[in-house]
Amino acid sequence: MEITTKEEISWCPGCTNFFIKKSVEDALKNLIAEGYKQEEFVMVTDIGCAGKMYDYLNISGINALHGRTLPTMIGIKIGNPHLKVIGFAGDGGTYDEGMDHFIHSCRYNNDMNLIVHNNQVFALTVGQATAVSQIGFKEKTHPFGVKERPINPIVLALESGATFVARANSLDIQGTKEIIQDGIKHRGFSFIEIMQPCITFFDNREILKKNSYKISTMNKEDAIKEAKKWNYEDNGKIPIGIFYKENRETFEDNYDILKI
């Protein structure tokens, strides 16, 4: 069975979402070759450019409400704990409308995987600032520039209890594929933030190429220190890789009816 659909792709020509799509497809193909079943994978997508993954991947799924990717994922996982649930959402849907769900999903440690396409803007609605836009970023709703400091989702995920926390660079298809594979294999809540430059409204490809450096998995204290080295401003070095992973009982482990 093909992992890719025949749907016409509506992303902007040259969009870095194409790279993420390729990384996800390659990761799923490898996992299926290792013995995972294609019918066991199910996706939940948000509204926005990241949500178009729903049209292009040939696996079961739901195109959820904006900011509600995670509770929909939790519902699917509770309904059938055998499924490998993967969520695709943007920084707006996760860190703005969906922030409460994000924090609690990290805390619950459901056995599922959230992939955030982070381009630091609301791209589909033509470039408004999100909670991770840098200070000074100008757009229609902030003509004088963003004044508020961006949040740091990596630190937030670590502090909230996520058991797999990683950041990938969409321009590195191979590296992103490997992180996604590791995240899906992880038993617990896997949070993967993929830096995904928006070539139309916030094209920081050169900054990402110049400032990124690779890290190796570390303990939580060191992971938090490492994550704080870049606070989503364009003048700092950007750590890429798996910050932290931990084996801990999952949400499903705590309820006999959900144990598999």
C-alpha cells in the first residue's frame, strides 16, 4: 500500500513543509519495513498549513478543530490503545489556541506523538504573530513590531513532564526522519518540534542553516539548560536533536482497561 496519496499539493512552491512530508513518509516506510502495520498508524491534524498533511499521507486520520489536535489524539488512543497516534499541528494551533492541551498532554504522558511544524507565524492566515514569534516581528496585527517575549516550548515540555522532547530542522530530511522514527518508537508522549521556515511570511532558512548545531540526548537538568540557550530569537545558536527521553509509566498504564 502506498504511503502517499494522489492529492494535489497546495503548499506554496518551495515550502519547507515538502521536506517534512518527505521525512515523515520515509520514517513510516522504515517502520513498516521493521514490522509496524500501516493500518495501525492514525493521524490527527490541526487547521493550517501543517494540517494539509491529512490530505497527503495515506493513513487513517481526522482533520480536527484548530487548537484541538491533542484532545482528539487522546480520544483516539483511549478508544483503541493499539493504535500509533501521530499529530500534526502548527505553532499557532499548539502554542496559542492549544497551549492548555499541550501542557496537560506532557503531564499525562499518553503514548502518542505530536509533531509541531514551527514557522513562528500563523502562515495560512497570512502571517500573524504567534507565541513564538521574535520580538520586533512586524505584520498586520503588529505594525510596530511584537513587544512580548516568545515562549520556549522545549523548556515548557521538559518542565511539564514530556518523556521525549526533540527539535528537528526541516531542511535536514535525514536527521528529521531519524528523530521522527525514534519519537514514534518511544513509549510515552513524544513531542517533536520541527523548525519549518515559512518562505512567504518568515523566511529564516539562512539563519537556521547558519545557527543550528546538533546535540545528543542528556539528563533533564542539562536538557533544560541546553534548551534555554535559544529563546526563539534569530541571533542565537539553535540546538537540534533529541534533548531528553525517559521511560516512565504512561497514561494508559494507569488504567487496567487501557493496558495492552
